[in-house]
Amino acid sequence: MIDRLSIAQWKAFDAAHPAPTFFARPAWALALAQAYSNMHPAPLRVRANGEPAVTVPLMQVHGGPLRWREYCGFPKGGYTCFLLDDGTAAGEARVNRVVAEIARFADAATIVPWPLAPAPTIRIDRIAHETAVVDLRQGIDAALAGVDGAFRRMAGQAARRGVVCAPSRDPDAVDVYYELLEASAKRWGLERPAIPKALIAALVEHGGDDVEIWFARAEGRAIAGGVVFYGSQEFFFWSAAMLAEYGRLRPSNALNFSLLHAAAERGMSWYNLGSSEGLPGVARFKRDLGAQAIGYSEFTLARTPYKLYRNVRRVLTSQATA
């Protein structure tokens, strides 16, 4: 049995029991819906085998002319959680039963469970991913002990050269950060950033104190920055940008050191730096910060009519472009 929570009900649940990752909280879903017209928040309450309900934050994707019931948890690199009524993560067996129930309910669904909680183990299609996480459960000193010595020295050099890192609540923070992001995109050969400005603005609007824009400043300007999220357990470094001409000042080293301290001060258990797939230099940077690689999966569910529909569309599209 599956029921859909209203946004008010979801907000009330989250206020009492905030999800461990920001991605499974209402602010992320509301920001996505504001930036992308084809997505709508769709938190579900799933009861399987007569057990108490499990809350599964999802987005419903526009189902096209046939009005397919298509869900995603979560698009754009986010995660979802399988939450019990006390806000803790459901165990593996319970997750398996909930996923099987969603498979019967939805025409199609993509589910990306939070990498630090139990995930489905039943036989369903999956794509493997990897993230990088610093364990903060033993405190900031233990976390810093795992940082590479060269990385630590570079962070110290940045401070001595006048790099100052702090979050910004200035009205123009989104504009300033997006300028950094545009400069980085051009350096990477992209026409525009992969993240639209509207999404960053929506995150700031809905996220409150759980979304921060940080800047590393030197020589009178912002030279690097990042957008970070807080769940109840996880600090997530979602987006980063830097002006290449200031790389000599090592602002990224200084920024990550400051963010580690900020995460620890908020009582976070994990500092998640996200995926580095196809970016070996970025992956090495995260290892030097003391982050450990953690694998996770993107699971896909689809009923037979939906699969047939997608196959027919794929054939027609290939014929039209041939």
C-alpha cells in the first residue's frame, strides 16, 4: 500500500526527524521543482507486508502523453532514504520489501539510496557509482590526521598568503558564485555550467541555514567557492568553482579545510565530496584530504508496458534521425 504525503506533511515529518542527507529533505525537492518544470515532489509512504510505513522521498517526473507514473529519487546527482517514523534508516530487509512494493506501484522508477545507509539487495538493474567521504564521527582532530601532509602545507600556505574562507549571506552571493562557475565552465570547454543559476537560487531560497555558499577570498575578490548542504548527519560539498589564475594561492585546499571544520562544528558524521567519475585529478585531491571511496548504486525499475513503450520510441527516434 502506497500513499503520497503532502508537502506540509513532509515538512512536518522533516522538522521532527530531518533526513541524514540534505538530498532526502523537502528543500532539495522544492528547489528542483522550481528550477525544472517537469519535476514535482512526490514523497511516498510505503507499507509492505503489513509493517509500519516507510517514508521514501522521491520526485515524480512528467509522464508524457501516456501519463506514466515515473519517479526518481533523486535526479541531478542526489540521493534518497528509506526512513522509519523515528527518522532512522530502514534496514536491508525492510528496504527490499519497500522497493518491491514501489516496483508494483510505479511504471518506472530510478532510486539512488544514500551511500551511507542500507541499499536494496534484490535482483534489479543497477549502475555502479562511487563517492568520496571523510569520516567525522571521531571528531575533527581524527579527521585531520588523515589529511596528506602536502595538502595540509598548501592549506597553511593559502592562509599565510591572505586567503580567507567563510560562508556568505550577501544578497549577491548567488551572482558572485555563478560568475566563478561560468569561468570554470569555460576553462573546461563548456558553453555554460551544468548547474543552472535558477537551481542555485532556489536552493538558497528553500534551504535556509542548511544551504551555504562559501567563498575563498584574496586580493579583494572571491577567487574560489562552493555550495554546501547539511542533512542531519551528512555535510555535502555539492558544487565547486575556482579562478584558474589564482590556483597558485591554493584556495581549494584552504576552502576544504574550512569546510571540514564547519561540518564538525555542526555535528556532522560525514563530509561527502561527491563523485569524481572520469576526473582522476579531482579523485586524487579528495584522497589527499583523507576521503575514502564508497561505492553505491543507481537502481532502475520498469514495468513491461513502459519498457515496450521506451523501446518503440527509441526505434522511431533512430529511424527519424537516420
